[in-house]
Amino acid sequence: MKETGSPELLFDNLDLTPVRPILWKDLHREGPGRPVKYNPESDLRALMLRHLEQIPYVKDLVKRLRRNPYLRRICGYGDDVPTEAHFSQMKRRIGEEGFRAIERHLRCEAIRLGASHPLLAAGLVQASAVDGADLPAWSSRDPHDTRKGLGDREARLGRGPKGFYLGYRSLFLVDMEGFPLGHVEAPANVNEKEMVEKLLEEALGEDLEVELVAGDSQFESKPLFTVLEERKIEHLIPWRKLKHRVNPPEELVVKGRIDVEGPEWKRAVYKRLRAMVEGYIGRVKTRLHYHQFTWKGLANATIHNSLTFILVYAVAIAAMKMGRPDLARSIAYFA
């Protein structure tokens, strides 16, 4: 019989005490006045549960909580549960920066518990990869300007692997073991090359540095190479074959549609990193409700992605605390 865990096991091994100041921001905590009815830690667990169970809408999450005493208990609620409006107010109150701060704390904790060598424990990642994913908006096009959204005014028309779509674009940074390091969002009409610098600013800092970044041939551009060189980051980005241009022999060059040619050690590292970032994107799409983005606005797109990262880090932390490092990437085990 296949071994399975549960959301309760995940939440029991997740300590939210260090992020309480973020969750309790602008809430009444002491003195005269109306007390807080719902613990914001329970609200965060409920939003995580929505992604874990792939519940499409917040209103459906509320219905599930009302009908299922087990889900209420593992989130930390009593007999009453919040309304849909309560979760909207929570998102606005904490904001995208608050969710990013929670995400950063859990990332540091996951790295600390799962560090397999001293450099990683010190926050030095030797190799990483970047890649993007489409995030379609829950909106139709504006009939007066079809490049924009009607219900979601910040959504834009962009080109994806399957043609044009309306929405946003996410760019991910993932290490050689498939562990996500950061993300950034932008309207769909923004080129991924223009998002890399912001991604590095968001993901890297005093507690985390990388030595090498890999990406596919769409990231080949002199401005991007300059950005990486200024940060003293090596890059492993294949050059495209263009007429009247001779590519450097020491660099990778695109071969066919998905293969590259060049020095063998570079090909091996490049393919390993590309496999890790594509595997992570596939995992959040199939397991964590990534494409079911039913909120509106760029800030909510960031929060939506932050919740997927928070859940991925929570899974890694729970697996390490249980003494099961083999489950550190297994979202399905806790679902």
C-alpha cells in the first residue's frame, strides 16, 4: 500500500511563530476594542490548504471549511470560519511584501534544515537556472483595447508557448537540486529578459548568493550579460545561430529546437539545470493550483505565487523535521 501523509502532518511540523508580527500587522491585539475573531495564522494555513487541495475559488474554500470539521481543526478554526471577504482583507492588509517576507523566512529555514554541505548552509548556491511560466488572468479582453483586460485592468496580452494569452508572466530561479530560490511577476507583454535583474534583486541578498545562472537562448542579450557580470555571476546561456555572426567556440550554441552543442561539461550542467527548473514549474502546475489564478491584479499574482513557494518550503521543512529528506520535494505526500 502506498505511503501517504496529510495536510495535518504538514501543518504540525510548520512553526509560524517567527512570522507572527507580519501576520498580525494592523490587527488589534490588546486593550479596549473589538478582539480579533480569527487567528491570522489559521488564515494563512487555510490559503495554503486551498493550493494544496487545488480548490479553485476562495468561496469554495469557505464552503469546504464549513462542511468539513477536520479541515477547520487542522487550520486552527473553531466552529465558525471566515467569509470570502475576510481573506480578501487579509491579503490587502499583509500585502505582497508581507507574503514575500514570510516566504523568505521559510526559505532560510528550509535551506538551514536541508543543507547538505557548508556552502549551502551559508547561503551560497553554486548553480541555478531561470525560466518563465504563463499565468493567465481571470478576465476577458477589453473590447476597446484588446491588448488589455476588461475585468482585470492590469492584465496584458502576451505571447506564450501555445499562442497569445491575456494575463501575467512569472520568472523562477531554481537551484541544481530543484529547490526554488525566488520569483518575480510582470504583465504578459513584458519580455522575460527584462525581468531577470528584478528577480535577482528579489531573490538574492545577504543570506543568499549564486555563482552561476543558466537559461535558454531567449535570454541571450548583451544588456543581460552585463547585469550578470556586474553582480559577478557567471552565465550559461546558449547563443542562437544567426547569419553573418560567428559564435565563440567556448560557448554553447543552439542545435535544433531543444538541444545545444559546445563543451561537454557545459552541456551537462546546462541540461541538469534546465531539467530542474522545468521540473519545478511542472510540479507547481500539476500539484499546487498554479494556473488557477482567480484573483485580479499584479500584486495578487505575486501573492498567488508566494503562496505556492510558501507551500513548497513548508513541505521541505516538514520532511526534514520528520527525518524523511526523501519527501522534501513530495507535495503529493502531504496533499
